[in-house]
Amino acid sequence: MSVSSEGLTTSQYITHHLTNLTVGKGFWSINLDTLVISWILGLLFIGLFYFAARKVTAGIPGNLQNCVEVFIDFVDKQVKEVYHGKSEVVAPLALTIFVWVFLMNLMDLVPVDALPHLASFLGIHHLKVVPTTDPNLTLGLSISIFILTIFYNIKNKGPVGLGKEMLCSPLGPWCFPFNLILRLVDELAKPISLGLRLFGNLYAGELIFILIALLPWWIQWPLGWMWAVFHILIIVLQAFIFMMLSIIYISQAHEAH
């Protein structure tokens, strides 16, 4: 689907591809494409891993079992190196974060016009297919991690212990106003930077794919393939970074100063 065939200018084409399918208005608006695609990918993740678990064999494993075991072993190794507390939730949480974010990032390799063009036949005029290019989703994930860190801080240190840590560390009890300000800034910066880092990298990658799609086909195809090969590294790396920082933040909630 070219710009000319749709009757769009370059700026209109870019704006069209960067606009979410939204229901509602203002604060209460919902990016429907982000929700639906992320849910589908989440269900795909659960279904594949469940199917692999049901078909697991001690003999010669199949391709799906090999793939799932590689993901599990990789994540388990990373969690053991970073997280030193005791929790049966952290390792499955890390696996869920890594695979789910990886699958959402992977949607960036779908040709720019493919799914929006298909959706246009159903009367859907806007469709963003990469959920992690929506800051609402990335910040929602990071805020969920932030809530977990608060929970583990209170659970492991108690309200009194956490309060003493926030007031007395790192400058001592006599500097408690500065300690509290530093701690609040540090804690609030974590979810914001975690969510915006993922959003920024994937949004930039998507924008480059859109700009490449505006070029003539004889430039578009080789340049698109080169960028796709390089972007695979970004897709995996951003999922890994999001997972590792999430586990690091949860691990810090188990450590007393």
C-alpha cells in the first residue's frame, strides 16, 4: 500500500501509522489496538508454554520444547545471578516479562502496511500493531513493577523498617528531609525510566520502518531487510533490559541498608 495509492501526503501517511485505534475521549480513552494485540500475544505465550508443558518428554525433545527450555533456562540463570531473596513468584514473573515483551516487540518486524491494510477491509481506519510503542502500556507495566517493589519493601522490612530506611539512609538520621527527598526521587524515577526506555526504543524503530516504507521499492526492500536484521537485536535487548531491571528493583526491595 503506497502513499500515492492511498491519496496521502508523507506527513499524513506517518501520522496515520502512528495513530492508535481509540475508543472514548480524553482521560478515559482506551487504545483498543494496544489492548487487543497485547492480550492476543499474552494468550499465545500462555498457550505455547502450556502446550509444551503437556507434551514434555524426557527423550528427544521437539522443537517447541527445545525453544521453551532455552527461554526458561536463560531466564532462570539471570534471576539466580541477580535475585538473592526467597520467592516463588520472581522467576515466573521474569519469564513472563521477558517472553511477553519480546513477543510485543517482535510485532515491529511485521511489514508496516500489512495489518493496517487488512484492517481497512473491516472498516478499521487506524491500527498500531506494536503494543510497546504505546507509552500507556510500557508505563503500565513499569508501574506494576513499582507496586510490586513497594509490596516487597513493606513485606520484608515492615512499615517501621521501611520508614527508618527512607528517613535515615544514605546521609544519616539528622538529614532526614534530604534522605526522604532523595529516596522519593529515586523510587519515582525507576518506573518512569523503565517504561519510557522501552517505549522510546521501539517507537524509534517503528518510525524508521515507516520512513523506509515511503521510499521507492528498489530502495525500500534492501534497506528494510538490513534494518530488520539490526532491529532484531534491539527487540531482544529491550525485552532483556526490561526484565533485568524489574528483577533488580524487586531484589533491592529485599535488601536492607
